[in-house]
Amino acid sequence: MKPSEIVKALKLLTQEKIPAFLWGSPGVGKSQVVSQTAQALGWDLRDIRALLLDPVDLRGLPRFENGNTVWSPPGFLPHEGEGIFFLDELNAAPPMVMNACLQLVLDRQVGEYHLPDGWAIIAAGNLESDRANVSRMPTPLRNRFVHIDFTPDLEDWCAWAGREGIHPAVVAFLRFKTALLFSFDKDSNAFPTPRSWARVSQIIQASENGGSLIGSLPPAIVEALVEGTVGKGAAAEFAGYWRVFDDLPNIEQILQEPERARVPKQPAVLYALATTLSRRISPENLGNAVIYLKRMPPEMQVLTMKECTEARPDLMAAREFVEWASKLRMPMGGGRKQ
């Protein structure tokens, strides 16, 4: 399933208190999807790294009470309310921890601790084929979960990236080079994943100075940091692409003088422009934005409006948007596939 489908599936399973297990390669966004599910439900989230636990960490420490030994459960276990108890990297945990989790998943209790009725259990782990230092879970534990395979999806990631303020250079590049969203390489230290591209955005934004993508750091240092995040091949392609931004028309001029602003011809520049412009469209400048959009190729118009309305759904009710959509007569579809 792609991330948006997983969120829908997890909402159903968690509300029914059916345990779920997400399977996916490192960096695809499993933790982020669980967080999105909790936010969508308005629930709390307890994110526990199972591989860092010892068996005693779940059961707690013993104490004497009225001549008997009782166990004091740890503070990270929930005791009230509603939420998701997320056991991340469960299949990388020691076998004794997995056994302790078996009782928690099966009986919703460990020793004297009982998981509150309002809490659901979700677990996640990396694939054994990815050589991610994992162990095969015991059959009884595996049989307690509904298992879901995680598949990265460009449209889902771009929608998330727009909400999270991921740098437009990164989003535009991945729309232009779709295959580089996720390219797992078990033999490399760095490789492209949804998580690593978000880090590239952080590097670029941190290095910006006065609107420059290079900022105060020498270009070679920025490019080396990107290479250390997504790998040599992807970094080389991105380094060439981010220079495309030097050829972008002035966004302020587009929104103030839409009939005079330059419209680029190169496909790479158009992808960069569509993503950058979509971040700046508002109810106040929508009319001028539509005037300029009509001068762009139809597929670029759709891409710009798609990304814009994902962040600002209220714009779809505006007269300018309705008129533009009715005249174009095109579905709000995705970008270029490679």
C-alpha cells in the first residue's frame, strides 16, 4: 500500500484495536505514517524503539508490598486516554523483548500492567532482505498482526512535502526524476529515500542566505553534504538540477505582472517553476496567478494548481479556480513519470 492508503487502513484497524505491522525498507516513512494516523484520529502517540528495550523495561522493576513482590511498570507505558502504542523496529529487538511484546500484543498486558482500552498497538520493522540487522519474529507473534507492506509513492510524498515546507528544489527535482524518490542500496552508506530527501531539504534551507541556494557555504561543501545524504549518483543529478533555479522567472513579477513575466521553455525549469509558484499562490493573488498559468503548458498548469490546492484546499472554491478548471477540462493529475 502507498502511504495515504495505509493511513486509511490504520485508522480502521486502530479504532477496532486490531494490531498492525508495517513492513518496509529503511527510510520509506513508516514512522511518519503512524504519526499521521494518530494526528488524524486526535490520539496520543507513544513511539517506542523496541530494539533499545530490555525485557525488564516492559515489565518494570520489582518492589515489596504487603510481603509480596509486585512490579512497577515503566513511565513510558500509557495508563489512560486514547492513543497508539507504536513498537518501532520490533523485528530488530532481542528475542526476549519480542517474547515480552508477544504478551502485550496478545493479552494487552505484561505482568501486572494492562494496556488501557483506548490504546491500539502498531509495530513496524525493516525487511529481512534489506540486511537491516533484523531477526525473524516468532510465529506466534507474527500471527497476532495484520501485516501491511509499505510502498513509497511520489504523489503522497509531494503532498506531505508541501505541508511540511520541504524545499521546492527537492520537490521539483523528484517530480522530474521520479525514480530517485527511493532507490535502496544495501551496500551503500547513503542512498535516496523519502527520509533522506527531507534531510537534503534541511541542508539546503540551512545553507540559504539572502535567497541563494548556496548560501554562505562553498558549493563544494553543500554538494558533499547532499552526497553524504542520498549517495553520489543522486547527488550529482540533484546538483545539476538545483542550478536550474537560477533560470527561474521572478515570482514577484509573475504575481504582479503576469502578462509580462517570462515563461521558460525547458521542461526541467518548468517543473521547478510549477513547484515554486504553487507555494506562493494565495486568495489575494490567485487571479494574476491564473493569468500567468494560462501561458504555461496545460500539464504544468495542472501540476501547479494540484500542489497549490493540496496545501490550500479553500482555493478550489474561488471563482478564478473554478473558471480555470472548467476551461482547461483536465483532471487534477500528477506529474511526469520516468
